[in-house]
Amino acid sequence: MRHQVMVSRLKLQYCKVIIATSMVWFLIDAALLMYYTDCTTNSSNCAISTKETPSGGRDAAQKRDNHKSNPGILQRLLPKWNSPPKGPGEMGKPVIIPKDKESKSKEMFKINQFNLMASEMISVNRTLPDVRMEGCKRKVYPSVEDLPTTSVIIVFHNEAWTTLLRTVHSIINRSPRKLVKEIILVDDASERDFLGKKLEDYVAQLSTPVHVKRMGKRSGLIRARLKGANAAKGQVLTFLDAHCECITGWLEPLLTEIHKDRSTVVCPIIDVISDETFEYITGSDMTWGGFNWKLNFRWYPVPQREMTRRGGDRSLPTRSPTMAGGLFSIDRDYFYKLGSYDKGMDIWGGENLEMSFRIWMCGGTLLIVTCSHVGHVFRKATPYTFPGGTGHIINHNNARLAEVWLDTWKDFYYKINPGVRNTPMGDISERKKLREKLQCKSFRWYLQNIYPESQMPLDYFSLGEIKNKETSQCLDTMGRKTGEKVGMVGCHGMGGNQIFSYTKSLAFRSDDVCLDVSAINGPVKLYQCHGLGGNQQWRYDKKTLEIRHTNSNQCLDKTTSQDRTAPSIGKCTGSSSQKWLLSDMKWNKSF
């Protein structure tokens, strides 16, 4: 009996071994079958080399990336079996150009003002690290059924094939399919053959609808974006530049804020993609948008009051005074209700500040959503030319926004750029009517409530030259940076570097730098304005015409034989060399 039981058990074990072995061979056969099925489906891709040369970049990259965009059955079922990609630029790593190709790389750089050779070595489907802060990764957003859909609008002119498609693929690969209604590529009269039918054929095969619209003639960013917006079917318009890369989780945080309030306009943190190596460099969540007297957009540190408002939680959106303008999302209906873009502006420049002022002053909110990251290739120079020159176009646009939105603070812009007054700005009556219709607040309200840290002071006593009565010379920043001495040269009456504002906080400031003295007998230097008085506080006596430094109790004086290029400071003597004339005094007020 015992013998029979042992035989039965042995037979059972043998059966288990045979069944297990059969299952293993079955799985191997299934894996091989699926592999060859993938190769049959994508026969041209099974033998594609991942080592592509820049000269064959576009065609070879297209074949390889089509394969990556359309994974086979095995890849879909067993994605973790795939080894991490190790090609050039993967995971945002910098691309190193071989020594023997550096010369050619420099020549190619001139085409788009970025390292085109490096870009063509990188897959248009390249992987990127998840650079979001941990607090963002833990956030739970509304379901895709509840969030609004978006149309992503990208304007391009003679853009490189790889950077344009890398933008498109990053949107598709890192966005929930239900949220992206479409991608609209607006061609602003490109002249390169590969951006014609070849581009249309390529995007027609992608999983997300991608439409190519043509401007016909060179019209510029503003009008091209309006064409894209007019064709959009999504509930939200998302504008991106043609050389961006979106990070995992970039879209949901933006749409969530608009879902909460349709009058909210949102921007991602703009990370840096190196124009030299295409390395992906995480941007700071501790900066926000501002502007200077010349109406140039600038990044400045987020002030403590905004950190306090958010309770120290950096994963919460930042209320930003202005936006860079290249990358943002806005409810489509609100975009048109707010006045879309100023159609009287040309090409690009100033439209971002104009829209920023309009958003805040007309009842909206502008946020930098710190849980959303999009990379952008920042170029040191533009590869494009514009009719009339870049300066003329920007002056035209800035004059329009100054006249419509800045109220009396437009004087800061005109005085530091006196030539702008003669620039034709076109008819602005419709934009002024829009401001009235929307019942927008004053620029003073904007400075008080949205941007009290602005380089334009809320209240000031004078805005003009600081002229020495004895020598008839004027203080001049000479375009110098913070920490350098202020200059003193002949008055030229042309504004610019000789324009200073004497503010209610008793500081003499020119744009973002103030006169500062930290030692007895000087020197008088330029330092970043801090608004705290101290070394930057001065008292002007309208009777004696003295400018007295509060902390040191010394008076500003003319140049000396030791330094003929800078003002001096010393004991107040009442001499004529210590008398100063401030032009354009605003208030009849004694100090």
C-alpha cells in the first residue's frame, strides 16, 4: 500500500514538472511570435541603428521615432523589460559633439541659433526626468472627464525639424489623450521644404489630431497665434513655442486652475533647454515675472509677501505680475472676452506685458503653476529678421501698451526711451474702448495691489535729470551694473541713463538701481533698490538745493581732481558745487 502511494506521488510530481516545462516553452514561443509580429508590422524599424549622424538626422530620426511612438505588442504588454534608453540627450543629458565635427556644428548653429547638430542627434521622443517637486507628485487632480479640453497652438517659422517634432511628441507622450483636443501648428511663411508636405504627412500619422495651418505671408507671432486660436476647438487655448519639451504631469495642473476659475490665466515653470548641448535644466520656482522702465520683461525673486500668502507651500501657484508670454493657457471664451491680442501690434514684443496688465486690471488672475514644467530652448540671438528692424517693431508695440494701460506711468517709458515718442503707433481707440467696456482698474491700482515691488515707484517727486548747478553736469548710470560707481558727465537732454526718479521713499532710482553710499566720503555707487532706506535714503532741500545722504549726513558734490568721471560726497558746506537741480518736480511739497 505504501509503495502504491509513493508511486502515485512520484507520478504527480512528474506531471507538475512536465506541465511547468511546457508552460515555460509556451511563453518563450509566444514571446518570439510577438517579437516577429512587431517586426512584420514595423519591418523597417527592426534593424534601425540608434547611432545616427546629424547629416541623416531628419530621415533616420523619423524612422526610429515612429517605431518608438508605435510600440509593438510585446513592448506594450511588458514595458518594464525594455532597458533604459541610452542615446544622445536621453533623460535630458547634455549632448557632446565629437571633436572632428565641432567645426561643422558651429556652422550649423547659425541656421537656427542653437546647436542643430546636437538636436539632430537626439530622438524626437527623448526621455526626460520628472523634475517636479515631491509635493506636486502627491497632488490629486480632477478626473480627465471633469477637466476642460485644450487645443495646443504652436507657431513656427523656419523651425528645425527635430525641435518642432520634439515639441509635438512631448505633448502627445506626456498628456492624457482625452485632454488634448488637437495640436495646431501655424506656419508663419516658412521657406524650408521639409516644413511643407513632408511635415503634413508626418503629423497625419500621429495618434493625436495635428493640423497644419499656413499664414501665406510673413505675419508674425501675434497674428499667427490669432489664426490658430480662431481654428481651435478645445475649451482652453494653450500656446507653446516651437522648441519646447513638456514634462510628465505638465498639463493637469494648468487645466485644474482654469477649471476652478475660467478667468485665471496660467503659465508653467519654464525650464531651460541649453542652446549649446540641449541639456534639460530645471527652472526655479522662486522667480516671477516683472518688467523694467524700458518695458522689457524680467525675472525677479518672488517676494516674501507672496511666499507668506501661500503659507510657505511652494507647490501652490504663484500670483505673478506679468508673464513671459511664450507659454501659457487661457480659457478660449475668456481669451476673446478679454480682447485676445492687440491686432495693432506687429510681429512680436510687448504683447506679453499688454496681456498681463489687461488680465490683472480687468478682473482676471495670472498664475505661475509651480507643479507644471515645460522646457524651452533659450537662444542668445534670434535667427530671423523683421521688416523695419526689431527695435522699430518693439517700440511700436510698447508705445501702444503704454498709451492704453500705463496712465501717467507711461512717462517712465518715454523718458528713458525719448525716441519712442516719434514712433507711429497706429489707432489705439478700439483698445481704449475695450478698457472702458471691461471696466478695468487703474495702473495705480495695479502697482498698489499686484506689483508694489515694481521698478516704477507708486509715488515720486521728480522724474528727470539730476543736474549740478555749478558744472551743469548730470548724474549718469553709464549703463553700469549694481555695485559700480555712478557717473557724472555733460547733460545731453536725451533721457536714457540720465533719468532718475526721486521717490516717496526718498531714494534716487534709475530703473532697478538706486544711489547708495556705504562709507564716509563715498564713493556713490549704484545698488539694487531695496526700498528700506538706510544707505539709499537721501533728502533733497528745495531751498538750499542740497542732496543730503541721511545715514552719513554728507552732501552730494561735483567731481574731484582725483576722479573726474563720478560725483563725490563730503561734509555739507553750502557751496555752489553742492547745489543740484531736479527736473520735472511733480509735487509742491516740502521735506
